[in-house]
Amino acid sequence: IEFARKWDPLPFHVDPVAAEQTPVGGLIASGGHTIAIMVRLGSIGLMSRMRSVIGAGIRELEFSRPVRPGTTLTGRGEVIAREPAEREDVARVAIRFTLTDAAGAQILSMVGHMLVGV
């Protein structure tokens, strides 16, 4: 709710009573907050192990289900493509990031494109 109040103050993100009357039927996390969680998990779990990571874009972003209060999320990142960049010490990589809930259901999927040191 705190994140949404500042960045995405729609009723189904900030007001539990009003959220009940919306098509989502209750309070859900902001998509921006969900992406931020994935970026945080990707940063500490994968990208911190790489040299000089620079974001170049996000593609194929999909929210499969809403995130409800109390949901435990797990992140995964998998390098799915690598190609040379303009400089010899840099490569372009594509990483598929996914968030799942405790039951293993997919919440979010996105492909991050980055420049990394090699």
C-alpha cells in the first residue's frame, strides 16, 4: 500500500474496501511494485555476479496473476541469449526473469536486455 500510495494510487492498490468493488475483487500489488521486486531479486541473485550490468530494455512483459497481500514471491533469472556488442569487453544478453508464488504459479515473466562486461 505504501508503494502504491506514492507511485500507483489506484483504488485496488491502496484501499481494501474500494478494491473489493473492482474487477480484481480485492487489494493487489501495483505492477510497478511487482516489477521492482523482480529487479531487486534479479540484482541481488544474478546481476550482482556479473560485471558492469547496464539495462537496455524490457520485452515480453507479462503479468500472469495479481499479487495479493501476504503472497511470498520467488524470482528466477535465466540467460537465454548472448551476442557481441560494439566493444570487445561487452556482450549483449537477454535474461528471462520470472516470479512465482509459493505454489509455483507464475506471477510475472519478462525478458531483460542488458549490456554486461565479459
